[in-house]
Amino acid sequence: MRCFKRRLNLFTTLFTLVAITHTYAQKPNIVIIYADDMGYGDLQCQNPNSKIPTPNLNKLASEGMRFTDAHSSSGICSPSRYALLTGTYHWRRQHGIVNSFGPPFFDESDVTLPEILKNNGYETAAIGKWHLGWNWNFINNDPSGERTYWNKTHQVYLVEDIDWKAPLTGGPLDRGFDYYFGDGTINFPPYAWVENDKFVTAPNDFFEFNKFEREVKEEDWDSRPGPKVEGWDPYTVLPTLTKKTTAWIGKQNKEKPFFLYLALPSPHAPIIPNDEFDGTSQAGGYGDFMVQTDWVAGQVLEALKTNGFEENTIVIFTSDNGPEKYAFERAEKYDHFSMGDFRGLKRDVWEGGHHVPFIIKWPGNIKEGTVSEEVISQVDIMATLANITNTTLHNKTAPDSYNLLPLIKGKKYKTPLREATVHNTYDGIWGLRKGKWLYINKSSGEHSKMPDSFKELRGYKDFDTPALLFDMNKDVEQRNNIFEAHPEVIVEMASLLKTYKDQGYSVKR
């Protein structure tokens, strides 16, 4: 049980579970499908000029509520995943991703969404990309090999540096999940399957930087060197995860509710659509990979329906951040804008870095085909699902998470539900959205450098004020900086951002 009993004792001191009169069958099942590096404009139903068909996600949106102003906590992978699973802004812990063989992102004091659901009678599973760290069983604490990539020499772990037979701790099973199956991170070693806390097959070979045995269909600039299972084929990853997910759904008991967190590795690079998806879009290999991602979502939805769970299941679909930097080239080459109308991409504090697709379906509770323009964040999932499942959160848990239940039930607010929403990727550049105002504390929100050709295509200009202010009701493309016209708003926004950072919570109390 490792540290789980200790964490469970801590958990019970933080929570008061209210008496529940519903039977298990009456509690809704919950499925979160989390795409990777999928842009707002990649979802066809919200981009009329999309070159990528997404019929399954279009259908999901037509059967539930689609949010047009939803945000991930960060513009990169690990931090957004942490925020979603804890209701806590990532920057309260760290800003960066968990690198290859990195330790857990979590503090032991963190309480997670699967924990609160597990303690409320749910069967819980995580399938797919974890990217939140493990306690690795190092034989050699320091990497003993070196390889050159990104034109630099990097130290790397070799097969002999790690005990592959010892149980992995600190991962999904220690964060409230009953079951885990995945490959950790598709472009980071080790390239191997993990089931629960053990490797299905121990790595016995070494992967050189960006050199899979089979060529990728498009960009692969970031598949890092390290241990792998001999013959590892990345093209098997998405089909395997799909089969594991649908099989797991088929094994569930209708008398006990379940929570499934399906963290897809797509459409993140390496761009590896299976052959049957080649040419299914008009946006190159990435577009085809998006079609396959949509197909996977469709398979999950079909499994829910086939097994009789559809009518009593909440399904949430969203993405961890905006699209990768080669979206600039895709827009120029194929006229497909993965970022939609937004400025910037993954890693940016510009809107395109964190403004993500967000759909929620709950038959009988959410009116079909509704669209909300309310500003929400993925950190809100924690408080919302706690409320739906009648779980009371301790006031130090999920400190940044707003309960969206009244909103998804159709309540209209005269003022925004969220007092304000923080946008951040790396320490240094911060954004704050409050009502129509968007404040950025630097003269640019950029991290992923925008090519001059793309700037010319979209007509973007640089700014020279010490900070930025935009009216998002009039200027979602962030073209008109009105910093000098509203000094009082700048002072107010900067002060509120500091308050959120200093006081340890942002939920209005």
C-alpha cells in the first residue's frame, strides 16, 4: 500500500463526506477525455474554415454544452494535468513539465479528483499519458549515458541505470486511481507499457533521438533518447489505448459508478496517424492525426452507449493547451488555423496558448446543443464534480476551482461566475482575465516565436508598452493594446494578480 494509507489518513482529515442517499446506480459515471496539443480551431464545430473533419466531437457538442471561452491552467502539458486533477493552479507548485524520469509533480498534501471520487464509492481509472512523474527505482542516481540532440550534449539514463522490476510508486495508483494503463509520455523514455505500477515488458534496448524504427508522418522534433522495449512502435500506442479503454468500460458494474480519465497522447508529436487515416483531412499528417483523435473519442462514446452507460454518464472533452509551434507552418501551407482566431500557440500567455476546446455532456441535465460564452478554467472541474457527487471539499482543497454546476444547468449570470482567471506558463509572464479585461504584465505574451511570414499573414504588430491590456469583448485576437487608455484598470489587475499569488487561493469567498 506504500504511502497510500498515510495519504488516505490525511485525506480523511481534509474532507467531510456528506451522507449520500442515492444508490450507486443513480450517481453519474464520469469520463474525461483529455487531448494533447489540440488547438481551439482544430474542432470543426467551432471553426467554420477547418480543414479537419471531427464528426464525433461535433456530435458530442450537439448533445451537450460547448464553452467558447475555456482555458487550461498552463500552456504546456504537465502543469495543466496537475491543475485539472487538483483544482489548483499549477504555478502554486511549479511551472515546468515533468521531464524524462522526473519525480512526481504532486506534493503529498495534494488531494486529487480521483481520490475524492474513490472515497465516494467510485471505481477509478487512468488510461494513457500520465506525464506527472513517478518515484523511479534508480540503480544509478545520475544518468550514465550521453547523447546529442537539439545540437547539445545531454546526459541520459541507460537501461542498466534503473531497476525495471521494482514497483513504480508516486504515480496514478498513489493519486487515487484504482487502475492505470499507459506509456507514460509518448515522446519521452521509457518507451514501454506500464500497467498499474509495473512494466508490462521491461525496456531492453535504447532509442536514439527522433529515430523510431518506422518513420513518422510529419513533425518529430522532440522524441527524446532513452530506454525502450525492443521493436517499440509508436503507431501501436493510440490503437492500444483505445482497445484498453473500451475494454475497461465494458467491465464496469452498473451498480457502481466509475470515473475514467483518458489522457490521449494525440495530436501531440510525433505525428503518427495510422495508415487508414492518411488523407482523411486537408491539413496534412497532423490533420489526419486529429481525425484519428476524433475517431478515438467516438469509440469511447460508442462503448458507453453499447454497455448501457450513456444516459448516466458525464463526458468532458478538452485539451491540455494550445497547438504546437508547427501550427504556424500548417496555417500557411494548408489554410488551417489550429489556434483559431487567437494569437499565439502552446507555451504562450497569448490566448492561443491556453484557450482550449471544452465540451460537457450530461443527458437529462444539460440542454443539448447549448453554447456558453462564460469564462471557465479546467481547474473548475474539481469543484464542479465534487458538487455533483455530493462531496464537501475542505476550504484548503481545490483553492482555485469554481463550481460550474449552476451554469451547466442553465443559470444565467449578470456578472461573470469567476471573479478572475490567471493565465500563465513560465514564471515571468502572467496574464489575468477579469470580465472583459485581459491584462498581461509584459509587453508580449510570446514564448513560441512567431515567424515574420505569419505575422504578415495575420497583420500582427508588436507592442512597446511595459504591460498590455485588451478588451476581450471587442478584441479576442489581441491586436489593439489599450494599456495607456486605462491606467486604473492596470493598477487594479496587477493588484488582484498579486493577491491571488500571495493568499494561496483565488476562489471568491
